Amino acid sequence: MRERQRHQRAASKDALIQGAVACFLEFGYTETTVEKIAQAAGLSHATFYKYFESKEALLLEMGLQAHRAFVDQLSRLKKDRAEERLSTLVRRTVDVSLQIFETQYDLINVFMRTLTPTLALEPGKDFVSRELRDAVVEFVEWYGAQHQRAIPNPEAVALALIGVWVRVGLNYLANLEIRGSEVDRRETVDLITRMTLGLLTGILDDSRLLDPL
């Protein structure tokens, strides 16, 4: 019985999130109401408040959901670190990240393109969960260890990497929507990989760049 209830709660919560995505895309964030979200999800107005305190709380959960997908994939790649070439591992990390952008296109599109300007928040600062930040910090520190160097201020480097991945990833999705099959996915993976390796290598070559003044 408890297992069934857990599944039902998870299904209802997911239905509300998907309903919110549909409403935000159709009506915009400001014009979307709790009533519209509940109706789109096929649930009652009262049921909404069993899962979320407000429309804003649901928005934050949407962002965290996308972040968890990134964190899960980064964690799965950890086990291959000893067997993969460094550049290959970075490329796989980028490729997996781009897959997440593709599979969660609507959610990320709403969250990063529509809602962020509306709420006047900064994606690189306000919408990076601690869980995601820690996962990328760990990756940055591991990269430095492979070169027997400590990367100064790894958190700042991690945020810079997240910013690069998000910005180029969103640009890829926008081009995909406009040009369809003309967009070369491999070129995008190559670009983000080069930018990632370039940023990390540049810092290792001159670690004074991030030393305190």
C-alpha cells in the first residue's frame, strides 16, 4: 500500500510539473495560474498545494529536476575515469550533457529562457543547485589531480564551466528548433569539449590567474 502511495505521489508531482511546462509555454509565466496548472495536470486546485507551496516553488523544483539529471550522469561517468583518455572522458561528459538538453528540452527551455528573465534572476548564480555545483567541482579537482596540480578556486572554475555548457547548449537547442537536421550535433560536442579543455588547460598553465590578489 505504501509503495503504491509513493508511486501515486510521484506521478501526481510529475504531472503538475509537466502541466506547468505546458502552461508556461502557452500562456507565459506571469499569466499562468495555479488553477491552470492543476487543470492541465488533471488534478484539483487543492492537490497542487499538497506538493508545492506556490507557483514559484514549482519553478524551483523544475530547475532542480534538470540539475539532478546532470548530476546523475556525471556520477555514472566516474567509474570510467581510470580507463578512458582524459579528452575522451571530457567529450563523453559533454555528449551526455547535450543529451539531457535534448531529452528535457521543454523544461529547460521554459526554465532558462522564459522564466529567468521574468524573475530577473541569474542562471549561473541563482539557479545552480549545490548538488550540481559540487559534482562539477569534484570533476574540476579530479582534472587537476591528473596533472598533479591543484586548481585554485575550483568552485569558480566549476561555475564557469556550467555557464559555458548551458549557454552553448541553449544555443544548440535554438538552432535545432530553427534549422532542424541541418544542425551538426557532433560539431557542438566538439566545440564544448574544446572550450572545456581550453579553460581547464589555460588555468593549469597559469594558476596565478585565480590566485587571490
